[in-house]
Amino acid sequence: MMIISLAEWLRSVEASALATTIRQSLWLYPFLEIIHILGIVMVAGAAILFDLRLLNITFKIPVSQMAKYLLPWSRRGLFLVIPSGILMFITNAEALAESGTFQLKMILLVAAALNAFIFDVLVFKPHLKKSEAEPVRSLSKLNAVFSIMVWIGIISCGRLIAYL
């Protein structure tokens, strides 16, 4: 069994026919960027609107109703963000893997996912078992502030990758 280094694997991914086709196409990479941005709008937009509701800054719609409406849009956005992000990554895999900005974006994405998981398990599901009239616990406000900050960081890093 042959073991290859991460750098070798990244170079082979970058040299693949798919990565080469995307890189050499006049319209394919820009199309992927547009799809990626549209997905980010869906994921982060829904998350931030939900967070603003948790902070009582926006709509007075019950939290469970906001979740039923917004969170499916966020999930749909993932179907755009993940494949387009992977396809853009493979075109410049080695340089991106070495980029501190890209690494920070990946760390922030993990932080966003963990924050969403913690919110779902420790705050939201227990809240649904109680009366909707009961206010959402203060831990949800901490989750919401963290979520907004992380999404701003993710979006900022994504934009800055091209410049740093």
C-alpha cells in the first residue's frame, strides 16, 4: 500500500481533468463563484435572520415558526455551497490549503456547525418541549451573537482569500 503526502494528494487533485477543465474554462469558474455566493446568501442569510429573531431584534414571529420557515432554506443553500466550494477548491488546492485565510475560513465553518449543533441540542429542542409563550433562554442569545460573528468572519475570509 502506497501512502502519499497531503501535498502530493493536493497536487494530484489540482492536476485532475476536472480541475483543469474548470481552470481553463472562461465561464465555469465564475459560474461556480455565483452559485457559491447564492448558496452563502441562503445559508448565512437564513441563519442571521434566525439569530436576529433570537436576539428579539426582528420579527415577533414565534421562534419555532421562524425555524420551520428559515432553516430549510439554510439547508438548501448547503446543496449549493458545498459542491461549488469543493469544485473551486480543487482548481487551486495546494495554494488554498496553505492559505491562512482559507484555513481560518474552514475553522470558522467548523465553529458555525458546532454552534448550530449546540443550539439545536441544548437550547432549541428543549425549548420546543415547553410552551412557545416562554421566552427563549439566554444561552440562545449567546449562540445567536456567536453565530452572527462567525458568519461575518466566514464571508469576510471567503472574500479575502483572493487578496491575501
